[in-house]
Amino acid sequence: MVQRDDVIAIIKGVSSSVRAGDSDHGKPLKEIGVDSLDLSGILLEIEEKFGIKIPDEDIARLETIDRIVEYIREKTGDR
């Protein structure tokens, strides 16, 4: 089952300047330092790691770490 820590590790791996921790899971990604370039890299890593495709129309939904985790679980059937 995908966990918050999995997503936080991907975010920190893409950008060392991002301040993502356990208390930041509900904050908008912009508030923890994720810019549009970082987001592109994060989404690519998520697609590769979890074997999913994230269509452009779904990107707006992925505004927090919790929403990303929920989305991955939906796409992979991992509840």
C-alpha cells in the first residue's frame, strides 16, 4: 500500500529545496516549495514507480500529498 512517506521521498528526490514532512501532507504543494517544474518531475516519478498514467486533466486534483496518495491508490486499486 502506498504511504505518505513514499510520496514525500519522491518529492524530496526531485527537489532538495522542498520542505515536505509529515505535518505537510494536507498543505498545497506550492506552500511546501513545489514549483511547476518540480511537479512535472514528481508526476513522472510517480508514473514510473507505480506504473500509472496521469492524464493532464487529473493534474489539478493533485494539489496536496494526501490527494496524491489517494489518487495513486485509486489508480492502482490499492485501498
